[in-house]
Amino acid sequence: MTSKLSTIEIQPTADHQYSIIWLHGLGADGHDFEDITQELHLNAAPHIRFIFPNAPIQPVTVNGGMEMRAWYDILAMQLEREVDINGIYQSATLIEQLIEREKNNGIAAENILLAGFSQGGVIALHVGLRYPQQLAGIIALSSYLPTLVQLNNEASSANKNTPIFMAHGILDSVVAIESGKAVFDTLHAQNYPIQWHDYVMEHSVCVEEIEHIAAFINGIFK
């Protein structure tokens, strides 16, 4: 299956065993986390294909209707922000196509990890918790989950034991830490193997966080 998304990709230097699909935040693009591949110092790095998809370009209501790369529209910026739920499902389908592409290239679903920052983390969580086959892991940074309620009827038992990494800045003024922590609390209460980290930072990524992400991935991809 061919995805409709354009992508930035870093190919493995040895035999391809694992894939990481990493989704950027609102207004960024696939290049946003491209450099993190070197900073992670992953044990399995030679065997990993990194895929950084570019979100579709669309008007974003809270930014005055300006067109930018976005996984879904944001309609209001309050704590429980009003978003375009249908847009989340549409982007989820595009990411599922990327997963299918990797599977067609011989990579089992259990060797595919989803990661994302902010909006990208929303899509990583949304897709990962619903995907019908077990994935390697889910990373959601400075994120939240507007489709948490729908998960009650849509969660996949295949990913009930998939490790999840959530992290947030305590000074985040874009996505309130309470929004991310509420997702963690709900999933933790449902016995998902999920871990939470917070850092003294804003809506960003810090060195300590990158070290924790690396440890998380190294625990999955040996």
C-alpha cells in the first residue's frame, strides 16, 4: 500500500529489522525531529528505518485560518481544547497506511514503533491504541488525547500490553500538563504498561527527556 503522505526517511545502514514512525507537531514538518536520530544513540540504530511523515497542509482555526501542516484542526485553545475529531481519524488512516507499507516491506507490526510530539503524539496514541496488531511501542511527547472517550469502544486488545512512554513539560503553555497527565492516569488505571516523565521545560524537548526516550526504545529494540 502506498501512503498519501510525503515523508523524510533515514534508511538503516545494516539489515532493516525495525521501523520508527515519528510524527511532528502543528506547523512543523518531517524535518523537525530528523536530527534526534543521532542524539538517541540507539543500540539498534543500524537496523532502524526512521520515517518522518509530513502532515497534510490545512487551515487551522486557532491560527486565524492560516494554512499549515496539521494532523487535525484546532478549533479552540481551552484546557480541554475543541478539535476536529474527524480530522484525527483521517490522519490516523494515513499513518496506518505507513504501517502497512512497512509490513509489506517485511517488518512485522511488533517491530514498528510510533512516536509523536504534540499533535503528532495525539495521532501516535490514537493509532497505537487502536491498531489491530501488536506494535512495538508508543511515544507521546507534550501531548494529550481528544479521542480518549471513544477508546472505550475502539481499543485494540492486541495493544493492551504495548509499552507506552508519555512525557511533558511542567511549564507547557501550549498543551497544559494536566491534559497529558489525565491521559496517563486513565490508561494507567486501565493497566496499560505506561510510564510518565515530566521536566522543567515548556512545549519542547530536553536532553534528559531524550535520554529517557533512548532508554525506552533500547528496552524494546535490542
